[in-house]
Amino acid sequence: MVGPLVLKRRYSYCKGWGKGRAPAQQALGLPDGDFTPRLEEVCTMMATTLPFGTATGLVSKLCGIQVSIKAVEGMVERRAEQVAAQDQEEAARVEQAEANKVIQSLRFLRPSGAQTRKLVEQLGTYLTNNLDCMDYPAYRARGLRISSGAVESANYHVTGTRLKLQGMRWSQEGAGHMALLRADLFNGQWEARTKQLLAA
């Protein structure tokens, strides 16, 4: 059967909860919203790579389904929240020294794109190779810093602001040398190092 299918169903809304439900949709195994999970996946995938207007136009042309830009924005927002929640859950596992579980879950992923498959494999390899460095509960108990924010910030301020000036080009050795000197400068060790070098 080809062509539009009109489905009328009862819909009730509770002001107290701020939510509505359609009993017929539940009986058919459909979500309470206006769109099936598959349609939401198609729309979000298109909107992830194309402008919202272009995405809705393609859905209309290829699938014969009219979806508003606002609806697609809502789909993207919902999926992003779900992805963020999953990411936080996986990050919490790593912080609880359960990186093995994250590695196991990565093995069940079946990315369709070659680039995504490569990234997933790289993440799994990184976690596997660094398992012995991820006992974060033990580090916390010893009062050690476990976040990388300070390191990333230092990388920018200590090395980036010098090495990435306009027109700069560095060899690996030259960049390493400058990084050593910048680290001394920012660690307050410049004067002590100078005295050591003069006394040598």
C-alpha cells in the first residue's frame, strides 16, 4: 500500500502532569508522541548533517511525511539529551574504576560509517591500554587530581599562546624545547634553574 494513511485516535491530556496519552498508540506499541522511533532517527540523522529546513524538505520528498522544523528541533534535542545521559553513565563507570564495562559495551556497537567504526576502535584501544591508570577512586582517596581540565588549560596557556602565534612554524624538537622553557617560567622555577645553570 502506497500513500498517506490517516489514523484517528483518542487523546487525553492531564494538566496536573502536563502530559498526554493516546491509549490506541500504546495498544499498537507506538510511542506517546506524534512520530515513530524510526522516523525520529531519520529526521535527527538528516538534521545532524544538514540545516533543519533542508532536512525537513528531504523527509517530505523521500518519505512523503510532513514534519515541521520545530518538530525536528525537538527530536534533535531529545536525542542529544539521551546521548548526554549515556555518555555521563559511561564516564561515571570509568571514574568508578569500571572501565572494563565500558570496553565491553563498545564491543556491542555496530557503527555504520567507517570513520565512526575507527573512532570506536580507537576509544576501546585507548581504554584497554590505560586501564592501569584509571583507578580513580584510589587517586581520590590520596587527594590527587583526576580531571584533565587543568592540564588542558595549562597546555593552552603554557605552550599554545607561544607556539601558535601567527606565522609560527615549529619542528618537533623546537616545540619541545620551547615547552620546557615555558613550563619553567610558569612553574616559577626560572630563577632557580638559571642559578643551577650558572653554577654548572
